[in-house]
Amino acid sequence: MPADGKNPEKWSSEDKFAIVLEATALNGAELAEYCREKGLYVEQIEAWRKACLQANADSAAQARAQREQTKKDRKQIRKLEKELHRKEKALAEAAALLVLQKKAQAIRGDTEDE
């Protein structure tokens, strides 16, 4: 508990979490006594406990969403790489055809001159 006597709702997350941890093992009567000693309400500790649990649930959901996004990104990358490879092959084929066309024209041009 902070020693500066601030309003408990303005305490840091770490302080609130420490209070929740301390109060976890207490039964109803012990919790009430603990709250009187610290100048707290049982409802505050319960709200802080729920917030701690919710924070962990949110981080798990965020991790799951990030894994799904990573999976989608990898799939999109594979799709784009396949498309790029296909276009590179088409470009190489077009370049080869142009070279062959120029050679054929050169051959025909040589025969027309004679």
C-alpha cells in the first residue's frame, strides 16, 4: 500500500495488484478487517481483482488475434510470391520471344538483301 495516503483509486496498477494478491487468501471476516486496516472497501478489492482477470483475458485475446493476423499475412505473402513468380516467368518468356523474333527478322532481312 502506498505510504503517501493517496486516494486508493489513484494508486498505481502495481499497488492495486499487490493488494489483490494479499487479499486473495483471506476469508470474508479477515477481508473486512484487512480493508478496515488499509482504509479500503471490499468492493474496491473485488473490482480490482476483476480488472486483473480481465487484463489477462484481454492479453490472451490479443495474442490469439495476433496469431490469426500473422497466419493471414503469411498466406497473403505466399499468394503474392506465387503471383510474382508467375509474372517473372511470363516476362522471361516474352523476352525470349522478342530475342527470337529479332533473330528471325535478322535472318529474313539477310536473305531478302541477297
